[in-house]
Amino acid sequence: MKNKKMDKKGALKHLFDGVNKKPLEYMFALLRVGWIESYEEDPLLNFRKTILNKTALESDDIDLQSARDFWSLVANLSRISGGEDYRPDIFFTAETDQYMTEAINLVHYGLADYLKGVLPSNWDKLTKEQRREAQVFISEFFNRYEEVLKDFIGSPQYIKLPGFEVLELLTHNKKGLFGFKIHFSNGSHAEFKRDSRGAQGINLMPSPGRLTFNVGMIDDLKHEWVVGDRKLFEIGVPGRYNRPGEWMPIIYPGESRELQKEAIKLADGDEQAEGVYFYLLCTGYWCIEFAIKTPIDLPQQVIGLPGDVMLYKVDSDEKFQSEFVYDGAYYLENYELETIQKGIQKIQRAMNGIALAFDKPIHWELKYSIRSHSPGSAAVKPKDNKFLDKLVQSLQARHDLYIDAAVDWYQRGLASNNIFNSFICFHIAIEGLAIKMISGELVAGKNIGITDKFLVKAEKVNACIQECFDNYYSSDPTLFATRAYLDCVQSLKTKIKTVLEKVFGEDHKYLKEYFDGKESLWNLRGELVHEAYSDWHFDKKELIRKKSYLLQDIAKEFLIRIIQDVKPGEKAPSWSKHFMISMSMFSPKGALVASDPRIFPTKDWKIKASWIESK
């Protein structure tokens, strides 16, 4: 064993340092976990009372060597501090009942030398001064021991263990730690309690060299943390998964696919809540974690905003920076969907408030999302160059600023990470070009059969009004009147519909998708513009997201047909549409969840601005 000179302070620090090495084993040692016991008075406390009595300085009847419980505690604490496991009967192989001597031979590092100096022999052979020094050490040991037990008061009640067990700490509001339960994923548990009259245990299997548990039916064990008949996330673990300033993939040592399904079910269609639920199910922490980048340098390192939104400034590795990164957290009161949604809304209001206050954009996102909407990268094939050349040649030849503007709006839709902006951009690409064509201001209008300035015919106006009446009057007369005026009398809808009929053909499926029904692209466009939908309306957001992909396809083909004079009924030219998706294992977005952190090449999970999408 390695020898290191210790004083009393160092000896006590060493004995109670096991919490930093093997916290579970350390707790076993503190509780002296072992067999069921019953007695009038705890031998450990009885030894303390005897050795620290004032008459002990004059007495020769005290036997240090026989204080088995005391020396067993000292030996276990020392060995656990050195990285070894707890042993319920550490003196099982001892050849004598001289427990002080045996313990000194078992302890680690310089503690043995220190104990030999303080207690060179049994009590009756010590001088009065040596006895006084021994009493000081033993007294401070017990004081520290009591303090450590009390330190557990207010600690998290439930702690996850690696094998899908849950440790439940049992504490008294004055004395502190007195026992524990270990809950197994099949619903069974093991338990140990100690008081001044003895120790009780359930499903414990102590042996001299180690402590094991009876877990019940092994085949019923699951890959999730449960406490009795409740899942750990339903109880909640205080705190958060990542340390402030970090963003790690979720490390879950089991099959997480079912948890993703459960998260989707609990979120009831809310994608943001899905990610939060998955975080809760995997970690048990009642917290919403998010990350921010912004060109705003807030002066504090830790910022508490109204609504209980917490921000932590992330130190930059750059000497000069134009963007600042913040780590965010919002702690939940429960796991109900309404609570989660209100928490996300509070975060969003706080972000909007910062942007409004300091005239700079805020880009933020929840750290964990089950669904990915990344379109990936276009894997262009050599044969696609022919399509590209013809398309660019047509744009150059037309030299039409209205068509160029429409293509630009389409490109803006592709570039935006905000689904509402994308939807509007794709629609403007169609609408702006259609209005110019129908008014006769665009040469391309003649190519699709519009030769004169378009006049709205009475029968078309009447038909449009009848459609609005059928869709809206019975439920909302005011909305009927509004839509009839906007869509029919002003005839914007009719104009666009006429152009699309000319471009695609009157019976094309795109016409029905665009104009028929309450969830048509046209109705969604109206609601989005006139009712100011945004990220606050998650139900509309998901509908817009689904429809935006369709609108993108329509806008793309609309532009291609006009630019290259493709007639209705003819197939529009296109590229091979091969895509590739790459994932960086240096980013938490490379994998939502993993069973082992060692699969990642990086150990630095400090949040980087490049991990946060601009919206």
C-alpha cells in the first residue's frame, strides 16, 4: 500500500471522501448495511459514549480492540475512499478478535500510520495524554459522521442507478440518513433501515465480501426506471441532465424506441412537447433544456428572467465574437402536457422580450427533438446537369424580372428554417407571378393562353360566393362575408385559380389541393396572413408544416412549367432527386440518444453557436 503522512484533518478527510469515489458503496458503509440485528443499544453508539466519557481518561477497563462496529466502519470508509467495494463483514477472514489491529492493517494510504501514532496500543497502555489525543480524534470522527448523515436531509429522494434501479434515500428530518430502498424495474424492491435498536432488511443478500439483492423475477425486468407501479418520470428527479453550458446526447443504457413512441403519444401532436417528454422519460428530470444564440451580450453570467426562465452564459473560445451563446433551463412542476406547453410558452415570451428590448434577433431551440425536418443535401448525378443547363439557359433567355422575383421568393422559402415563412414565400412565388400573368403584364401569360386582360365573369364570382357560403356561413357568418369579399369580389383567388388551371390543366390534382376544403392551401394562406399564426399555435404549425411540402412541390413545378413552356398534360422536367443526410458525431444532433457515451469522438459538449439553427 502507498504510504502518505497524515494529520488528523487529513485522516478525517480521507475517511469521508468515498462519496466522491463510490457514492453507493459509501452510503452502504455509513449505514453499516448487513444482516438483521436487534439490540438494546447500538454497539457503535455505546462505544462512542464509553470512550468519550470523562472518566475514560482514568479508566483501564476500556477495550479498544473489541470495538468491532467502530473499526469495521473505519476500515470500510477508508477502503471505499481508496476505490474498493463495501464489505458487510470486513473482519470475516481475521485471524484474531483484535479488531483495532486488524483494521489498521486493512486501511489505505497514510491512515494506518496516523492510527498507529494516535493509538499505538490498547487503552490500558496509553498515557493520559495519548488517551486525550485519541478521544479528540474519535470525537471529531463521530461529529463528522453525524454531519454526513444529516447532509442527506434535503437531498434528491430518488437517484437513478446504472442498471435501471432507482435508489430511494430514507431520511429523518433531524438525524438524516437512516436507510434506503432500491426499486427494481419489475416492481420489486430491496430495503434496509437502521435505528438505535437494530437493523431491518428486505431482499438483501449480504455475504462477508459483498452485498447483493434479491431482485425477484429477472424475466420481468425492464429497460426503464420505475418506483413500484410508477415510472420515475412521473415522480420526477430534481435538477437537470446537462451541466450548465453543455449539450450532450441523451445517454440511455437500454432500448429507447418504445420511449419515443410513448413520448409521441403523451405529446398529443405537439412536436416540441414530444422532445420534452422523451427527455423526461429517459432522464427523469423535470426540466426543459434549451440553447440560444444571439448578438446580445448580457452582462450577467447567470440570468433569471420573469417566468422562472434561467439562462447561463456560455464562455466563448473566441477572442472576438459577434454572437453569444446561452444555455437555458425551465424547471417543471409536473409532467402534464399543459404544464410543458405553458413552460415552452414562457421560454418563448422571454426570448421575444429579449429581442424586443435590445433590437436584435434571438435564435433558440429545445435541445432534444424526436423528429427531424432536415431535407438533407442534394446528391446531384451527372445526368442532372442537362436539366440544370436548360433551366438556367431559359432564365437567362427570358430575362424577365417578374419571373426572377418569383424564383427568388421560392429560394427564400427553401432557405427559411421557419415553416410559416417558408409557406408564405412559396405562395408568393405563385401569387406574384400569377397576378402579373393574368393582368397581361407578363409575356409568359400569352404562352399559357392568356391573351387579353383578364375580366372576372359574373358566373365565376357567383360560384366563388356559393363555395364560401357552403364552407363558412353556418358556423361563422362574419367569416363568410370576409372570405366572400376577399376571395370572390376582389377575385384574387379566382385569378390565381385561373392561372393554375392554365398551367396545370383544369382537372389537375393540384387545383383541388390548393382550393378545395377548409384545410386547402388557399384557406391556410388566408388564416396565416389574416390571423397572424406563428410558433404560438403548435396545432396550426404542424398542419402548415405538412402542407408546406406540398406547396413547395406545386410552386416548383409551376415555375418550371412557365420558365420552360411546358404544356398541361406534359411531364415537367426534373432532376433525379437523390438526397443524402450526414450526421456529425461531434454534435449532439448527430444522435438523439445513445447507450454509451464512448461512441462519440468528442468529450467536449460545451454548446456551440453552430449547433443552434437560425430561424
